[in-house]
Amino acid sequence: MNRPFSFASLASSGAGLLAIALVAGANPTARADENLFGFIRGAETLPKGHFDFYQTITLRTSKDVGVYRGWDSDTEVEYGFTDKLQGSFSVANRYIYSRGGSDLDDTNHLTFGGVDGSLKYRLLSPFKDGIGLAVRLETGWLLHDEVGGLLEHEIYVAPDIILQKNFLDDTLITELNFGGEWAWGKDPAEQYYKEWSMQGGVGISYRFAPNWFIGVEGHARSEWPLFNFNQFEHVTVYAGPALHYGTERWWATLSYNYQVWGHGVDETSRSSTFAEETKHVVRLKVGFNF
């Protein structure tokens, strides 16, 4: 049986970082490319010549049986080539702990995840044009998968469309993402060597005090092996709250998403999927602006 989910493992990092914000400097509005959500992106880009440093820690935990914890660490640098074009490069590492799972071998190890890069181009600004619109292209190489830390040599390409609309003098922020992903080299970690997926999400966040935003977000993903729409694998939908604090020089976002619905081939449940997904996902993002 699953152990009860607890935030205790994040208390020292997440709560500590957000507590520091109480005595930090003020910045009443979200700055360029400041992440208000854990899983949804905004349409703004960095100014020319500026760069950001991000550290993201993600905990994926609880499957249908056994004990499972997957920790993902992503270290990322973003740079503004122009006021409308920015690029990024990141390195991922994973720690997987699994005991008694139905589809996974027992494991307890740290692995190198891989590297990825992206380009994001802003067509419209939510602050200047009334609505924000950006396109983003991400590509990467993954050496180990995120489910069991198994060996793979995955190369993927993932384009995204990003929409953002601000209301009430930029105190209410809405963001919408939609895109796809083509991946090759997923074997031997998975049964199929290539896969196509659709993914998207939406978030709404409100500035309830200087520097502070509270919101809710949801994201979904569907996968089809061999780029074949007749060979569906699984679909999942997550939703939950996001708390954000930002100053002129740094910001932090803590978000929690719960699997509200899912379905996978050859799984007994019609309301959830656990072969590649988990019940809970907690994400802490910290960004520093230069």
C-alpha cells in the first residue's frame, strides 16, 4: 500500500525560500519571463543582453502500489539575444527510489538525465499589445528516462504556442500553453523506440499582496507510440495550486499538482494511470535575474 503523501521532504527548501521573501525587496509586478506557475510558461522574454539562472526541483510520488519517489533536478541558464528572442540551456539529473511497484524493479539510485536547449520568440507582449503570444522550440538528448532511471538515448523536439492575457492592471494573469513532442530512441527504457505526444496547460494567478501571487494551474499530456494515432498509450490530467514570490533580483514558485484523471492501455483503472505517471507532483522553482 502507498504511504501517506507528505510535504515534509520539501519543508526545509520550499518553506525556507518563501519565508526569506518576507524580508526581501519589493517588486509589485511580475518581470519578464518570471514563472508564476510550476508547469505553465508565460509569453514574455528577457531583455537583450540579460540572463537568468534557474534551479528547479521536482518530486513525483505515489503510484497504485508500492513506494515510489522520483526527484528531478534541472539547472538552467536563459539569455536574451534580442528583446523578443531568448535561448536556454539546461542539465537534468534524477534520483529514483522504488519499492514494491507492479511495473518497476526495486531501485535506489542517482542518474544523469540529459541536456536540452530551447529558443523562445515573442510575437506580442501582454503588457504592450494587450495580449501575449510567443512560440517556443525545445530539443534535447536524454540518457536515462524519468520513470525508472533506465538507460535510453532519446532525442526529442517539442514546439509550443504560448498565450498570455493580463487583467486588472496586471494583477490577474492568465496563461495558456499548447504543443507537441516527437521523440526517438526511447528504447530500451520503453517498448517502443519512438513516440509522439500532445501536451498543454492553463493557469490563472492573482497578485494578492506586493510581490505575492496565488494561482491554480492544470496540465495534460497524451502519448502515441510509433507516431501512430491508432496505438494510444496513455493520457493524464493534473491540477493544483501555485504560490509565487518575486523581487527585482530573484523569485521563487512552489506548486503542487494532483492527478485528477488518467487512463492507460492495459491498466485496470479507468480514472488514473500509473505506468509512467504518479499521483502527486510537487515543484519548486527558484530564479535569479542578471
